Amino acid sequence: MSAGTPRALASSGQKPIQDIRHPLSAEESALSRSPDVLHPGGAGERDLILPNGTPVDTSSPTSSSSLLNRLQLDDDLDGETRDLFVTVEDPKKHVSTMETYITYRVCTKTTRTEFDLPEYSLRRRYQDFDWLRNKLEESQPTHLIPPLPEKFVMKGVVDRFSEEFVETRRKALDKFLKRVADHPVLSFNEHFNAFLSAKDLNKRQGLALLTKMGESVKYVTGGYKVRARPVEFAAMGDYLDLFTQKLGTIDRIAQRIIKEQSEFLMELREYGPVYSSWSSFEEDLHDPLEGVSGCVSNCSSALEELTEDMSEDFLPVLREYVLYIESMKNVLKKRDQVQAEYETKLEAVVFREDKKTSVPADVEKCQDRVECFNADLKADWDRWENNKRQDFRQLLTGMSDKNIQYYEKCLAAWESLIPLLQDKQEAKGETN
Amino acid sequence: MLACDYLVCTQASFPFCSLFVIHKYDTTNLTPGIIYNIWDTSLLKKMEISVAEAEKRTGKNAVNMQETYTVYLIETRPVDAASEGTNPALDSLWRRYSEFELLRNYLLVTYPFAVVPPLPEKRAEFVWHKLSADNMDPDFVERRRVGLENFLLRVASHPVLSSDKIFYLFLTEENGWKETVFETGFQAKADSRLKALNATFRVKNPDKRFAEMKHYGDELQSVISQLLRVRARAADRLYGVYKVHGNYGRVFSEWSAIEKEMGDGLQSAGHHMDAYAASVDDILEEEEHYADQLKEYLFYADALRYMCRKHELTQYELEMAVQDLTSKKQQQEELATGTIRTFSLKGMTSKLFGQETPEQREAKLKMLETQIEEGEEQVKERNAECDEFVKSAWVDIERFKEQKDHDLRESLISYAIMQISMCKKGIQVWNNAKECFNKM
């Protein structure tokens, strides 16, 4: 493992499969919870408890609690038994002569027969996730594929190996896999299966694969012009456009708030110490002034935490949704293409209707494709809307929580100062 | 914000009122432990004082040009009548800031041993961007009104200053007050700045405590200035943080318009964000009061330094008188014994032009004798003056120290309470918003 970066990544080592607890295992274990699965920040006041008794931190949208939330709130899954669980954890740095990169441990637990084993644990790098997503897009073009975090980062600006960047990425990758695993169609995709179970991905890349949906379909890009998007899909497109706009605005606002808070923090860091220097030449007032100085310092730390949290947890999720929307717009366009192809071919046939030939097979196939696409897309859209609702509910309540925690910390600091400030007076009162 | 509650009666070195603070550093012959109520002779026992209103006026000034200025309404009411249940009419008169300044200058000159309460600032300083630096701005005028009232209350509760006639007339006689002040001739008593500066540099043996106090005044001024400056900058930033949250209100509203189930939750959360943004105005206005309290002590530091300079001046004058006397005595000795110990023009001229006649010498000796007598008188006077000044000044300084410690502690407490209130409001708003988000 590499050393040298100021905040080296945790190298907890790969756990043997037997030690990885199944989230739904019946054993009541009072063992310390796995530090990889849960947010390192520790549990807050509103602890959710997983069925196996471990408390969960609800702050990260990608944590197990989000999974639990979906179990509790997602109507679609009512009655459906979960049989596939995946997590992304334990980022580690690998240094080789050619390059330096990060790998993540992908843990799978499943009862599905499509998998040879009930549990898997292997390491993947971003490249592999990217491969998976491309494969999914290729093989399931009628479905909405969840987004990956940004591929490229400017080397000078962002430290690709900093703890914060890696953790943000890990959460996004975890979310990606979970979304795929939750999808009734995508989760059965063989590439997904391979990603989770195959030791070496490269071997499987070239093979011709039979998907559950049937043969992979090639879609013509361009060439066909769709007459009109059906109302429901047009509405989707419009919504996505507006929604992207709003997300962009919220992103800008959040960034501005972070900036203003950082500048406020800078002033606070100068403000507190002035009280300290004042106390140095006071007698009676020495303790009260020192107390105020300490208080301001505590508030500064609390503010710093707040801005960091917002940067690390809030902004990335917003951006991820923008990417999601981009890929969804592309799927809508593909759907338009399929429809256009069908319409064009149909028109060509109708022209020849006087010849009383039956509708040719390829036109029928086109029609099938359109209908399948539309059906898949509608189902996915509904699923996406539901997830979006939960994700944003969680994101915004999370933001509220962080702000509440900040104010609570400050409140505690100032409240504890009051008795200190009043102290001398009571003593004086007694002597009088 | 009134001065100390408990004071001790001491020797009658002052004709007016004899109430001083007992303090562990007090070295005069006080009997510790005897405590009397302050209000026996202070003016506040007899009358209620307030600066009730402010008004804009226009008029011709000294150079016959139109000017706009603000006047403040001073209201007074005798206390005894009010406590009997009847509500006597208020006496009131209008004064402008310059008249307050005149009063203060008079007090400074007339009671050099007192720490004279400061006036609120002449021009708005330490402003953050939303605060106006304009003297005509209504917020500034309002804060000045409060500051002027505070000034009057401070003077009225000062053991010595409150009994001053001119102060009483300031509160009760609108017309002719200025003339009366000038008639006291206080301006002639004022020390020239040059004289004071000269003394500061040349004094040899100032009382150490005053030097320490001057140092304290310097440090206090420096630290409070810095505090006010940084606080103003921080206020600016805090304003920005809160106001930008208002933008959430707008975007949530727009977003809710394109949502179905999420719409209501978003919309109401947006309202809470608007409320959050709006709350900062009240928060910062309250903080301004805290800043004003600090400013008063910033200006008090000046008063401390002023008193220190006065001490240096009296001490210097004493030293000068002593020096003068010594040199005269020396001259007498030289003349009497005929020896010239030090180089002097006299010595040179006598060497050059010959000694003087015995008659001339007699005359000179006689003159010197008178001068020495006068000189000794003057040294005695100045010594007494110096002593008197040191004693009474130090007593007022002790009173001031107690007042300062008490007031600043109170200020810090109310500042902490302000912060607590702000935090609680923040928690409430975000909890409200969270409830709305949960309904999304």
C-alpha cells in the first residue's frame, strides 16, 4: 500500500467472505459495525436499526439506510423479497510502474440462481464501472441506466487521491450499483452478473452474449425523423429540461452559500482570538472574555464541518442527477429514433397497400420494438420518479439536519458560557 | 445601563457629594464594609431623564448658510411626584449634538479628576455594508438618540458630576444655556494641547498607577477597535449567508410548479427559506446594540487617557515649580556667599564688567527672598493640587473600573443571549423546513 499522501486511505484489508455480514442475516450480532459499509461519521440521534441490530447513519443517501428506506417506502417493493445486495466499500490505492489508481471492493450477496455462488467479494476500479455502464447502455437501450460519477477530473485542480474525493466517488459508485441491483430488468443483465462475480472482466468482454431481452438490437442513429413525440414522452422531455435548469440553479445557490459561509468562517477565526488578547490585560473580565473566545472558536469548528459536509454530500448528489437526466434525455432520443424508423417503414408499406401485401415482418418487428421501448421506458420512468422523490427528500432533509446540527452545536457552546459569565456576580451577591 | 449599585461614604474632600466605590486597591482611609445606597444625592434620585425623540431642523448657521441638523428632545420629570401616583407634566427641551459636546467639554475642564462619560460617536464608524455612514440616516439618528440618553444617565448617576449646576441647567433651561456655560470661563481653564504634550514628554516622576492606566487605556482602545472592525466584517458575511438562502425560496417555488407529489412540500419549505433569509435583519440590528456598548468603552478609554495627561500636566507643573524654587535658592546662595558655582551669564558679565555694587546686591537679594517666598507658596499649592488630583482621580478611577467590569460583563451576557436566540431561531426554521421536505 502506498504512503505519502497526508490523509492516507484506510487499508483495512480484504475481509474473508464469511466475515461479511448479510444485511438480513438472522444473527443478532452485537459486534462493532463494519466501518466500510457505514458512514465514518458515526450514528446520529435518529438511528435506524437494520434488521440485524446494527444502527445506521442516515446522512449518506447511499448508505444502507437508503436501502432500508426503499424497503419501507417504495411501494413497488412491497411484498417483493430482496435477493440481491451489493455494496461498494474500502477504497485502496494501487501503485504500479505504469500508473496509480484506486480500487474499490464490491461485495455481493444473493440467492439468485443466476449466480454461481451466494456471495462475492472482488475489487474493481472506475474503468470497470465505466465498462459495465457502457455494456448496459448497449444491451439495454430501452432502459434508463443510472449515471456514474464524472470520469475526468482536472488533475491540477482536484486531488484524485484525497480522502474526500475518493469517498465522494465511492458513494456515487455504490449508489450506481444499488440502482442497477434494484432494477427488475437491469439486475439480471449478464454483464452486471459478470461485473459482480467474474474474477477477470476482460475475458468476458469480447464474447457474444445472449441477453435476457433477446438479441441485442442495433439502433440507427440519425437518418429517421420522428413525426411527433407522443404526449407522455414529450412531457417527460419537457420536465427533464426544466428540472435540469432547477438543479443547476440549486447547485449555484449551494455553492454560493458555501462560499459566503467560508468567508464568514474566515472572519470568525480572526474575531475569536481578539477576545483572547483582550482578556490578557483584564483581571475581572479575564475569564468571561476567554470564555467568549472559546465559544466563538467552537462555533467556527461547527461551521467548518457544515460547509465541508455540504461540499462533500450535497453538491455531488445534485451533479449526479444532472448526469442522470442527460442520459435519460439520450434514451428519449433513442426512443424517438425507434419510433421514427417504424413510422418511416410503415409509410413505405402503406404506399404499397394497394398491392394488398401483408405487413412485412420487419415492419412488425419495428412496431414491437417501439412498443417494448415505450413500455420499458414508462416503467423505468415511474421507477425513476419514485427514486428521485426519495433521493431528494433524503438530500434535503439531510441538508436540514446538517444545519440543525450546526446550530445545536453553537447553541450548546453559548449556553454553557452563560453560567461562566454570571459566575462572579453570584459570588459578589453573596458577599453583599 | 446605570453605574454601580453600592457605594461607600467617605471623607468630605468634596463639597458636592461624597460617594465613592470601595475597592480592594483603595488606599485612602476608608472603612471597608460600610455600604450606603448610591441614590442619596445623585440627580437621578430626584428626576427621570430621557432623550425621547429626534427631529430634523433647518436653519442658518454661523456663516449664514442653510444647514440641516438634528435636535433631540430631552424630557425630565421629578421622581417624587411620580411615585405618589400623580403623573406630573414632563419638562422638555430640544438640544443638538453640538450642545452635548459643549456640555462635555465643560465637564472635562471643570472636573479633570473625573472619568467623564463619553458621547456617542460623531460620525458612524465601523459600519458594515448595509449600515449607513450617513449622519442623517434614521437608524444612525436613532442609535445616537439612545447614546445621548445613556450619556445623560451616566452623568446624572456620577457621584460628582451629577451635582453640577451647568448640567442641571442643560436639562432644564433651553434658552441662554450656552451663554451661561461660556460665562463660567471654563475655556480659559482648558489646557492647551501643546502644553499638555510638552508635559507628557518632560515629566520626570509621574505616578506609576497613572502610567499603567494610560497603558491600559491604549490597549483597551486598540483591542476594542479591532474587535469592532472584525465584527463589522463578520456581520457583512453573515448577512450574505442568510440572504442567499432566500434564493432557495424562489427556486423551490419554481421547481414545485413542475412537480406533482413533491410540489407542496417544496413550496412550503421555500417559504421557510424566505423566513430564514429575512431573519438576519433583526439579528444584526440587535448586534449593533452590542457594538454600541463596546463603542462606549472605546471612547471611555479616551477619557482615561485624558485624565492621565492631566495628571502628567499637574505633576509637571509641580516639578517645574520645585525646579524654579531650587534654582532661585541656589542663586540666593551664590549671591550671598559670592561664589559662583555654576556657569551663569551673571558670572560672565561680572567677570567682564566687574562686580556689582553692594547696594545692587542687596536689592537683588531682597528680590530673590520675595521670589523664594512666592516660589515656596507655589510649590506648596501645586503639591496640594497634585495630591488632591491624584487622590480624587484615583477614587473615580476605581469607581470607573467597577462600572466597566460590571457593564462589560453584562454586555457579554446579553451578547451570548443574542447568539442563543439566533441559534434557536435557526434550529426552528430548519426543523420546519425539514418537516416540509419530509412531506415531499
